[in-house]
Amino acid sequence: MLLRTEKLSKRFGGVDAVKAVDLEIESGAVFSIIGPNGAGKTTLLNLLTGIYRPSAGRIVLEGRELNGAAPYHFAAAGIGRTFQTPQIFLNMSALENVMAGRYLHEPCGLWTALLRLPGLARAERACRDEAARLLAFVGLEEWAGTPAEGMPYGALKRLELARALASQPKLLLLDEPAAGLNPIETLEIDRLIQRLSARGVTVVLVEHNMKLVMGVSQRVLVLDYGRKIAVGDPETISRDARVIEAYLGAAA
Amino acid sequence: MSAQLTQYLLSGLTVGAIYALVALGFSMIYNASHVINFAQGEFVMIGGMATVWFIGMGLPLPLAALAAIGAATLVGLLLEKLAVEPARNAPVVTLIIITIGASILLRGIASVIWEKKIHALPAFSGEQPIVLGSATLTPQSLWVIGVAAAVVAALWWFFNRTLAGKAMLATSHNRLAAELAGIGVRRVLLVSFGLSAALGALAGILIAPITFTSWDVGVMLGLKGFAAAILGGLGSGPGAVAGGLALGMIESLGAGYVSSAYKDVIAFLIMLAVLMFRPSGLLGRRTAERV
Amino acid sequence: MLTWLASARTGGLLALAAALAALPLALVNNYYYEVAILVGLNAIVCVGLNLLIGYAGQISLGHAGFFGIGAYGSAILAARYGWPPLAALAAAAGAAALLAFAVGRPILRLKGHYLAMATLGFGIIVSIVIATEDRMTGGPDGMSVPPLALFGYAVSGERTWYWLVSALLVAAVWLALNLIESPRGRALRALHGSEVAAEAIGIDSARHKLGAFVMSAVYAAAAGALTAHYAGFITPSKVSFQHSIELVTMVVFGGMASTFGAVIGAAILTTLPQLLTAFREYEMLVFGAVMMLTMIFMPRGFVPTLRKALASKN
């Protein structure tokens, strides 16, 4: 059991964006969270990365309680993520973006930095090499030196993925990775997710693209109005009456 | 209530009314453009100094005051058109420097035209103190409080009861929606600057008989007007008024009972405290950011 | 070896050192030296402030406050308590660091205009306290400051100070460049790029912002102390809101996120008022106009705009 939540809830003013959600994510799985617009998927993701503090409930990663911790604690605990709208460091090049992602594995003391103590140059070289390798993994090696602000949208999504992978997360949360991509690009994302899963990274996917979800996930959780209405394997979920109702409305 | 306390409260109310007017100007501009107009204090300066100037040219006080307000309004409109509009999408730091540059420019112009002397404006209706129970009040203080109250009432009516005013409020809440609804957002911006300048100038004219006026009188008044706007909640009209009055009175009481040497620090300590513990101020909106 | 020399960093440092070494040829009298020393001291502050504004993406309208703490702290310890100037300087810089740490933690939670106002408030409070505690500080008239002494030798004379300040400037730039090009520097730039994404990769943004704030405060305080000992005198005008604005303008004008830009910005905007002394009356007017025009037409700053213009010519 990698990640578990118990009665996780988030309230904004009078609205329950997420209500008493229990989920269990097995290590190595590809786990998807789906639901109609406004169901609370991104809120749930923000809760799982510490951006929102839960109003109630617990988040447990490998036995460690994470509720109320600052976002960087979640990252340090092994949770990585990409955002619905890529949050790329536009003030840096593609390579630097991914190098930044290596932060957790590049401890650097203040005086080491200020005085350029020996070992730093070697560490920087290693960081650069690893970043280049990750760029190649997502197919962006020719963009390495390009300023990120000059890159096309599809490339930025892959860049963000490379950056998230740089922190070697145990659990990778992808927020609508296929949003805004054409079918060819979506297929590439599909393949990337499968390759990641094959390497043992646990992937949590929030997605609208049903074809992608059903094709790549082992388990699917359905949210509606902030509540969990169903969880199971893709086959069962796609036939669940409550799920169909949530998406299409009740039969007249 | 002791005579001394009443005295402090009254003088605090007077200067507080001025702070309220300046703070209203800030809030109006911030609402319309999300720019903090560091040149707000200079509108106050222009009000007082230009009135003195026009009187020197032979105009009677009411006309001179009107002309000064007109001049300040013109400066406000020019500021928006020539400095703020072209830099609309610049980062916060850049915008801050532009308005600060404007304030330095205006002070520079003032120091050239009017030199660095201190000028006095005659009190509007004489200097005979009015006795109110155990305290005394100068007629000028009554003018300040009275006119400020009238202006605030007029603004309340404008923003809540007229279409133009409501349009301006709508723009401050959601610029895009306002634009889509057909509201001339650029005109709203211009009017905000013009109106703020007029308010500032009025404040300058009202206070000049009490505290005198000079080329750099706007610096401290502007900064304290900020502090008042922040105390009340940046962007809130009622907040600006409440913040201004509160700041004026706290300052007066602090100067009287704690330390008059550190009077000026009070405003900034309050501002810092508000920003550290409750940035939205007394009456400001608390916004939640969506990620 | 050649690639090392040609790297922007080493090349830039060497160019700076060379320019500083060659400059005395153009400094024909003591007044010119004075201006050059002033440029150097301002540049040191700006390099530090640029770390905060340009790289970490924060803002401070109150850095003259730290400058003042350095200047007055060192002056008071040396003049009133007889401390050796070097120790006084170190203590003053340390005090500035502590104050920056204490004040920075709560106010760096703020963003944009709110952060600007908070730093402004801080700077003004410092300046008022300094001007009011006149028994300690000499009040609005200022106080005299003993000269700097290094290993028993009093540092005096324009030329000695010029070499001292130049060396310190090169050191200050070197330290800043080292930080920027390290993983810590990348973390700073990351949190400027997107704070939420930076946190998502494990960067404690609050801690890094505070670090940049404290470091910039130390730079400002050190420069302040040096200024006080150099001039032999210090007045509250150096702690004013006006001075804070001048410093920010130099950084933004030179080009944010460019250490050398900060130096150039300091150089241009320090010498500009000197050139305008003929027009003493119009000095403020021109300065204000320059600030506005450059920000409206060169919002990225002088150096980046120049770089872009040269690049597009090729």
C-alpha cells in the first residue's frame, strides 16, 4: 500500500469540494481519477500534494501521515506532480527546468555554493547529465538549450513530466496530461505512462480522455460532487450505472 | 471624557478625514487598475500649492481651489494616459517604479515652479476657535470634517446608485466580465485616476490652512494615506474611510499619550502589523487563489 | 582553459576587474574618484538587491533601512563605544542579518504590492527611529564616523579607498554569481518562475526567499558601513525612502536577473545626478522623468534591452 486516504475532505466556504474520500493506491499501479467537471478531481490532487490543507481526514504515504504538511514536504516524501496548465519555469531553459527538478537529490550547502567548493562542479555535471537523459526519455533532447518560453504547448507538457521525474518520485500525479493535445501527442503520453509504470513508478492520473484512462489504468476511482461514487477496474467502472448516470444524467 | 482626550480625538478626526480622502484615492485606482499609485500624495500637494498660486494671481479662494482641483485632475488623467496605460502589462516592480518616478517628477516640477518655500493658505472662515464642551475646535477642522463627510456621501451615492458608478465597481470586481458587458474599461481607468486626483487635491486644500503646504508635503501624507488604505483594506471604499479615521485618531492618541517624537512611526507600525497578520485589512475582501 | 575564460561568468568577472583596474586612467581628480567609489558602493548593494528582486522575484522598497543599520551600527559602535572599525562593521552586518531574518519571515509570505508596502513600512520605521534617537545617532544632522582601519593602518585617501571598494565589488559579484549558478541559485530562479511548481519539486520557497532577503540585507549593510567610514560622516538621508527607491531603480534599470546589469545600473544612475549638478534645480525633475521613461520604454532594463537590440541587428 503506497498511498491511502481516510475520509479526506476539503471545504471552501460553504462548498464541500471533496467529501470523505477513501482511496487506496497500490505501489506500481496506474490509478486514474475521473469524474464530470467540477467533481473535485483537481482539488483532490491539490490535497494529495499539500497545496490545500484538508478540512478533515488523513493522508498516509507508506505509513507516514502527511496531512497539514507544507507542499515541499509532500515532494520530499516522494510525491511528484504535473499541473493542468504546465507550470514551467519560463525564466529558464528546458534543461535547466529539469535540472531544477533534481533539487531533492542535489543537497548544496550555502558555503559550498558561495565559494564553489570542490565537488560542486562534479555534482553539477552529474545533474546536467541526468537532466539530459530525462529530456531524451520524453523525447525533448533537441530542446535542451531552448528557453522554455519559446517552446510549444505539447512540448511543455512533456517537459513538465521530465521535471517531475527528475525528483525520482515514488508516486507521480498527472493532472490532465492529455488536455490540449492532439491524438498523436495523446498516444505518446499513453506510451510514456506505460513506460513509467514498467519502471515501477506509481502513476495517478486525473483525466477526461476516457480512451486514455481505460487503456492505461489498472484501477479507476470516480468522483462526483466531491464524493467517491465508484472504484474498480476499468471494465467494471465503464459499466457501472452510477458512473453512467453521473456523466450522462439520470434516465428521464 | 477628559478635555485632553476629547482634544486628541477631535484633532485625530480632522487629520483622519484627510487620510480617508487620500486612502479613497488609492483604493479607487487600485480597484480599477491593480496599480498602487505612489504619486497619490503629489495630488494632495498640487491641491494646496496650486491654490496658493492661483490666489497669488488674484483669484478668490473658491475659484482658486476649483482651478487647483481641475489642475490636479488634469495631471491625474495625464498620468494614466502617458505612464500607466503604456505599461499596463509590465511586472509589479516596473509599475511601482513608474508611479514613483511620476511622483519624483511632479515634485521636481513643483520645486522648480514654486521653489522650496512653505506657504500658508488662509483659513476658509476665520480662525476663531469654537468651544465644544471641554474642547476647542478650529473652524477649519469643521470644514475638513464636514467637506470630507459630504464627499464620502457623494461618492457612496455615485458608486451605489448611479449606473456609471456601478460600472466602475463592476470593473474592479472582474475586468474581463465588465469589458464583455460593454463597459468602457479604459474610460473607467481614466475616470478613476481623475477622480482620485481630485480627491487628493481637495484633501490638500482642506488641510493647507492647518498644516501649511510646500513642494514636498505630499510625501508623508501619501505614505500615511497608503497605511490607512491598507488598514481599512486595500480596494475597499468604506475600508479607506474607516482606516483613515482610525489611523488619524490612533496617531493623535499615540502622539499625545505615548510619544510625540515617534508620531510618524505609528502609521507604519500599524501598516506593517496589518500586512503581517491580516493583509486584507479591516474591511477588505479575502480572496482565495485558484490553482 | 579557453572555454573557461570564454564562459560568461569568468569573462564577465575578468572584464569587470580589467575595467576597474583601467578606470583610474580616466579619474583625473579626487572628485572623480569620489564618484567612482560611490558607484562601487552602490553597485555592491545592487548586486545583493538583484539577488532578491531579479532572481528570487521578490521586491523590497526598504533596503535603505539595511544600508542604514550597517552604516549607523558601525558608526555608533566605532565612534561611541570605541570598537575597532572592522569589528564594528562585522557586527553591524550581523545585526542587519538578524533583523532581516526576523522581519523577513512574516513579510515574505506576502506577494506583489503587499510585499512592497511591507518592506516600505519597514524601511521608513528604521529611518524614523534613526532620525529620532538623536542622542545615539546625532539625529537629522548626522554623526561623524571614525575612519576604517585594517590591521592597524587607517584606510584613507581616495585612491586607497578606490582599490578597496573595487576589490570588494569583484568579490561581491563573484559570490553572487557562484550562488546563482549553484543548485541554490536554480532553486531561487525556480521559485521566481513558479512558486507552486518549485514547491512541487521539494523547494522550501519560504526558506529560500528568506535566504535571498538576508543575503541582500548583509550586502546592503556592509556597503552602508563602508560608506560611513569612507565619508567620515553619516546622515539619515542615506536611510530614507528616497534612497531605497534609488537602489531599486538601479537594479531594475540595469536589468533584473543580471548581476552585471545591476553593476551597470548602479554606475549609470549614480553618475547621472552628478552630471546634472549643473542643473541642480532640475535634478529631481530629470531623475523622475528618466525613471519613468526607461521603465515605460525599456521595461526589461537597460542591459537586456541592449542585448536584444544588438542580437536583432545580427
